[in-house]
Amino acid sequence: MSCERQRFVVDCPSRLLFDQIADKWSMMVLTVLDPGPMRFNAIKRHLEGVTQKALTQCLRRLERNGLVSRRVIPVSPVAVEYEITPLGRSLQHPFKALYAWMLDHLEEVDEARRIFDERSLPGYETVSRIPTTS
């Protein structure tokens, strides 16, 4: 199974991994876990809008890929704690660079969206900027 550098074939391992790392929640989950281990509900409280199912699936994918570890805490009731692994931590630098790029170019992206929306057909659904808190 080989994959070319510029062509992402369906079964290319890099494409499969990228799809799992760059999904809707993974980068945010890894960022939330950066300071230290957290329980499921604590992670969920940091991610407005994530469903229990989506967070569970995301954490399982991250654990399967070696980016997060899961530890059962033997208390009553049983608790589960998640922690970023050294491999997962190695993604923090690229994620921070991507976040910095986003902050640097947010106004340009907003302007491009505005121009696109103005020339789009009425009723065409577009993605609006989500306000950030900083």
C-alpha cells in the first residue's frame, strides 16, 4: 500500500490518520488535555456543543492512535480519566502554529466569506464566523 506525496489515495495511511487527527473535535480535545489528566465530564464542559457520543468516539479514536491514554479509577462509582500521551503532546506545537495562523488570518477569512456570500445565490447556505472570546 503506497501513497504518493501530493495525491491522497483512499487507503493512504497518512490520509486515514489525518482524517482522524483533523476531525471536528480531536484538536480541541488534545488542547483541553494539554494541562493534565481529566475526567470525561470535565473534558465535555470545556467543549461547548460536543455530544456525549461524539466525545466518546473522539476519545476512542485518539486512544487507538496512541494520542490519549485512558485510565480507570477504582472508586465508587467507577471513574475514567484521560491523559495526553507523549505522542499526542508532540502535536501541540503544530496545533499552536495552526491556531496562531488562524488568529493572524481571521479577518482575511471573514472578508473572503463576506465577498463570497455577497455574490452567492439567495438562500445558499454558508458558514458564518463563530465569535471567539479572547
